[in-house]
Amino acid sequence: MRARAVEEAIPTFCAMCGPGPGCGIYAHVRDGRFAWVEGMRESPLNRGRLCAKAYAAPEWVYSPQRLKHPLRRTGEKGEGKFEPVSWDRALDLIAGRLKEQKEKYGPESLAVLAPARRTYSDFLNRFLVAHGSPNYGHSGICAMQKAFAFSYTLGGTPFPDIGRSNLVVIWGKQPVYSGSTRSNLKDILDARDRGARIVAIKPTMEPDVALCDLWIPIRPGTDAAFALAVLHTVVGENLYDAAFVSEWTYGFEELKDHVRKYTPDWAERITGVAAKQIVHFARLYASVKPACIDHGNGLEHAPSSNDAVRAVAILTAITGNLDRPGGDVFPSGGGMPRPKSPGIKDHYTSEWIDRLVGPEFPKPFQPWMEGTSSAYYRIIESVLTEKPYPVRTIISPGTQPAVSTRGTRNVLAALEKLDFYVVVDVMQTADMRYADVVIPVASMYETDHPFEFTPDWIMARRRVIEPLGDYKSDYEFWFDLAVKMGYGKDFWGGRIESCMNDLLEPLQLTMEELRKHPTGIVFPRKPPVYEKYAAVFTRRSTRLSREPFLPQGKVAIYNTTFEEHGFEPLPVWVEPPESLTGTPELAGRYPLVFSDFHTSKVYNAGWLRNLPCLREVLPYPTLQMHPDAARPRGICNGDWVTVESPHGSMKIRAEVNEGIRPDTVMALHGWWQGCEELGLPGFPLLDGGANTNSMYSVDARKAYDPLTTAMSSQTLVEVKKAD
Ligand SMILES: Nc1nc2c(c(=O)[nH]1)N[C@H]1C(S)=C(S)[C@@H](COP(=O)(O)OP(=O)(O)OC[C@H]3O[C@@H](n4cnc5c(=O)[nH]c(N)nc54)[C@H](O)[C@@H]3O)O[C@H]1N2
Ligand SMILES: Nc1nc2c(c(=O)[nH]1)N[C@H]1C(S)=C(S)[C@@H](COP(=O)(O)OP(=O)(O)OC[C@H]3O[C@@H](n4cnc5c(=O)[nH]c(N)nc54)[C@H](O)[C@@H]3O)O[C@H]1N2
Ligand SMILES: [Mo]
């Protein structure tokens, strides 16, 4: 007789959006094997809802592409020849090299890359501080750029109060895909049922556009021009909230003069949106009250991104939609005290800041949010240009520079030239063949730390299965390495439990206590702060920044802080490096605008395409294309096409439909993986592949936002049917 299968449901977090706070799940373990995933209803974050990625977790954990043993390079760089070594030996190799280089080239020769916020991000910074390097290689591509513009204009990043709104503007975001279980999707659906109007501003039509009354298909990278023309109309037609403007804004008179030249006709030529429609949107947004803006990553990837976000923030404020129910509001700070942050602050002297290899934000604005930071791509660039000095060692803990940042050709050349490259990942990565040492780490289902929290919920992560090979967690990697480097005193002597307990102290909890609450502890969330703008937000700065964001204690329409440091005090328009209106000379050979987006229904950035249960949903990289662009080129839906820009080329399949501007083609970024089980190939990182980041300019003068280093993801292309 066969014994009945033993099944256990272990409450923990999903890890399929990467190492960040995930949705609550029950991980079902059957006969010692992680078998399936169920949504956790007790979690206030997702309330039982999950997305396709969550259900794919067991396939991810047991994937044949998992890294099981630390590896050390034996062949040439790029050749992909390695030999397995023990965890201890691998860490000795890294520590040895770091010590040697610190001695020879100074501690700043080490950089750690981390584009997105991770649960372990603070420890990356902490390690760098202990080592003596300011070069935390942050972003330039995600979230911080928007946060910067909002903070220096409004005092913080507001969120849309969709639940009370009568007009919801989805701007550069795809709420159905980017976090369907926990984002604003449910609120948008409810708003729709309530009769609120919905508008989407973005070049492509995703499922959320089906809920919209109005879709404004803007040309990629032109939001600053569009928003300036909207401001022109709102100001010119006296559609602003005079009372709010006079009490709570600084520099409105200057704005009035400034936006006179940004007429809707001027913007039509740049944005491709008809002047009539710009005026219509301005009147709609300024008259339907209250109205909110749900802003996304689409606003962050252009050389004018800081000004686009500033203009959007100013629009919110002068129409009286800031800090009002149903508008864009500020969180109350949540129901629970924040756990302590493990960061180390005292090192951020001007000497420290001066050593940044390529500041993410200009030096007067450092440190910011997470500490000092160099722009992700500028670190890579320094390896090639050796200016102001070359970074010698890069550690990539859960990031793939070859697909995540622009300029793939340069990225690969830099990885080849680097003295020492370390990859720390769960799975084989796009650039591990350039690594000197590869460190496998436990997936989040194989560790019992950290705890994770949202403003109203805290829970300890639980181990679902034992590690499948010779590896430990991300935390253990940094703690073990710190001890080997002699930085143990900054890393709780290598004891993670002590560290966690220390961080939990403000909540009067320990890990042991927390584990006694299997589904975590819920702290009732406080409602947003309404109409407390004066008291709460105008005096704020981050825990790290040295000056208040709003020196006048009011919305900074005219930004004296920027002006003092030599930047534009009012938002202006800057063309992307290649565009129809900025470089018309290129448009003959490359007549279509090309850009990309980040989220899809089944993948994360540049990973998960190796999992059959996800890959069968979206098997091929596609180029969204309007029939009017496809027809004259003899291209039909499903055809393979080559896409050529001045910097690179891709070969992907055409997806022909009317949900995109006729002068624009768009693709999902992050393609390189194959899926053996489905017989689907991987793709080259450079020409003939599907890597959008190989297509863009990285020209230091044109490809960056001058203030926030946001990088352009717009170029011009020609598309042809492939042979
Ligand atoms: N052209 C273009 N470029 C973009 C974007 C875009 O829209 N267009 N989007 C940008 C944005 S918003 C972001 S956030 C970045 C994303 O950029 P990255 O964060 O660099 O994303 P990935 O390249 O997917 O790398 C994530 C890696 O983390 C690994 N991983 C998953 N879980 C763990 C774990 O627990 N521990 C460790 N150590 N590794 C883990 C995965 O296997 C994968 O290799 O890309 C940016 N780049
Ligand atoms: N499934 C899934 N969910 C995720 C992630 C994931 O990888 N997979 N990643 C997470 C991360 S790191 C992030 S940053 C968020 C990102 O989530 P979102 O903020 O939703 O960003 P995107 O998915 O890039 O969608 C951007 C939208 O803006 C449009 N767009 C592109 N360029 C422009 C432009 O110039 N102007 C305007 N107005 N619109 C433009 C695109 O066509 C697309 O509709 O998602 C998070 N959630
Ligand atoms: Mo992101």
C-alpha cells in the first residue's frame, strides 16, 4: 500500500518579482518537494490574489538553469568555461581580490550594481561604506528619477487617490501588468464602475486602455512637451485653482510667462498628439474634480524625464488636485513604526561624494534616498573611458547589465575589460560568461530571512525547502564576505538573526516573536493625509538629503534649488538623442520611432523566460506595429522582421494591430533567454537578437537627463521583413 502524500502549507512571501517585498502565499510542500502555490487571503497586500509568475515558482526553483555551485573562471573571458569551487573558497577568492585592489587602486575601484530596490539593497550600501567606496551603482533607469523630480517639486511622491476620484489619468504606466495583484488595478476597475472617467497617455494600447474614455497615443519620450502645452492651456484659459496657487505655490507668475511659448500647435509637432486633443485633455483634467494621475515608468526614460515629471507635478498642484481627496495625495506614514534601516550615514562627507565615479544625481544633491550613488551605466562607462578613473571590480547581485542598461555593446566590452567581475544570482545570467567568480544564491524559498514589510503588514520569510546545492542566501553572501574582509563589526559579526532582531527593535519584536505569527502582523493602515500639505510635507526632506526639498515651504514651480546649482528653474523641453523632430536628417533612413516597455503579463525584466509554463504564454519577442506602418513594408502579423537603428539591430516578430501610433514601433525589453523544454532558442545580446538596450544611443551629451541621469530609450529605426 502506498503511503499518503504528506503535504504542508507554509506561509511566506512570493519571490517572483525578485528580491523585494512579495505577495503573501502558502507554499505547498508535498513529500519534501515545493509543489504549488496558493494566495494568502490574510495578506493585506494581495488579499489572496496572485499572478502567473507566482504560480510558476516551483518551476523556477527546480529549473535546470539554476546555479548550484560557486564557479571560478578557467577559460577566457566570455568563453563560459568554469570549474566548481566551494562557497568558502569562492568567497576567499573575492575577498583576496578586493583587498589587493583596495590597496593598489583605492576602495572606490569597487562598484556594486543595483538598479531596482531590493530587500537587501541597504546591505550593498553598507558593504561599500565599510569598504570605503561611494560607488553604489544605482538606477538611472527605475523609480529614483521620478522620486527626485516629485520631491524637489512637491516635497515627496504623491500617489493617486483613485478610490475617490472622478477622473483617473494613467500616464506612462500599464497597471494591468505591472503588479496586477497589488497595484491600482482593482481601484481603477471600481472607479470605472462608479462612472469615473479614465484617460491613458502612452504610445501603446494595453488592456487598461479598454477601460478608458480617452487614449492619448503620445510619441515616446515627449511627455515634457505634452505636459508643457497642457500647462500652457490651463494657465492661458485660467483653469487653475487660484486659491491653492496663491497659498501653496512659489513661482506661478514666472510659469505664466514661461509656458506662453509652449503652444498646443508647437507640442503637436513634437508629440504627434493633435493640438485639439491636447487642449481637450487640459480642459478635461482641469475641470473634472477631483482628478488624479497614476504615473509610471514610461515617464522616466528620456533625457527630459525630470522636466516631464516636474511639469506633471506642477499640473497636479495648480489644478488643485494635490493633497485633496480623489487627487494625488501623500501617505500617512502607515500604521506601524518602520523597522530600523541598516544603512551607515556618517561617511557621506564631501570628500566621499567627490570620489563618485559618475554621480547618479549631481554632487550637490548627494547623498539621496539610499545613500550616495553613481549612475549604473556611468560605472560601466568608466571601465572603458577610465574617466575620471576606471572602476576595476563590479559585483552584480541580481542584475544583468547586458540586458538592463543601455549600450549593450559597451557593456560587454567593459565586462571583458574589467579586472574582476562577480555575478551573484539564483539562475544563469546573460553576462555570467564574463564573470571571474559566479556565486549562486538561495532562492527566497530556500531561506528563513529577512522579514518583509509594507506600511501595514510585517511577516517573517519562511524556508520552504532546503537549498538544492552548495549555496547560501544573498544576505549570507554579504555577511560572510564582510567578515572575511574584516568588516564583521559592521555586519553583526556575521550573525543575520542578530541583525534582523536589531532592525526589528523599534517594533519591539524579534524574529522569534515574529515567527509566532505565521501570517504576519497587520497594523491597521491610517488614511492618507488630506489638506495637511502645509503642516506635513513642505518641511520634509529624506533621511539623507542635506537640504529641505522646498526652501519656500511651498510647491516649487520655480525651482531656486535647481537654479542655484546651474540647472533650469522651470521645466523645459529636450529632444531625445534621435527623434523625428530633433534629428530629421536621420528620419529618411530611419523613419519610425522605436521605444520599449518593461512589464508583461508573465515575465520580469530580463528573467523567467526560461520557464515553460510562462514562455508558452508569450513565446516570441514581438514588435508592436500599426497596420499603416506594416502594409507598405509588406509585413503581416507574425512575420519575422529586422529592426535597425543607428546603433544596432534586432530580429523579432511583427505584432500588427491598431493599438499603437502609426509612426512608432515598440517592444518589450529583456529578451535573451531560451526555453529548452519548449525548443525555443535564446537570442544574441547584440545584432540580430531581441535586446532593445542594444538599439539606443549612450552619447554622454544627449542620452541622459542632465539632472537625474535618466537614460533615453528612444531612437529611430527602419523595419524590414526578414528573409
Ligand atoms: N530598455 C529598457 N531598459 C530597462 C527598462 C525598460 O523599461 N527598458 N526597465 C528598467 C527597470 S524599471 C528595471 S527595474 C531594470 C531591471 O534590471 P535588473 O534588475 O538588472 O533586471 P534583470 O536583468 O532581470 O536581472 C534580475 C536578476 O535577478 C535575479 N534574481 C531573482 N531573484 C533573485 C534573488 O533573490 N537574489 C539574487 N541575487 N538574484 C535574483 C534574476 O535571476 C535576474 O538575473 O531594468 C531597467 N532597464
Ligand atoms: N509582471 C511584472 N510586473 C512588474 C515588473 C516586471 O518586470 N514584471 N517590474 C516592476 C518594476 S521594476 C517596475 S519599474 C514597474 C514598471 O511598471 P510600469 O510603470 O507600468 O512601466 P512599464 O511596464 O514600462 O509600462 C510603461 C507604459 O508606458 C508606456 N510608455 C513607454 N514610453 C513612454 C513615454 O515616453 N511616454 C508615455 N507617456 N508612456 C510611455 C509603455 O508603452 C507602457 O504602456 O513594474 C513592476 N512590476
Ligand atoms: Mo523598475
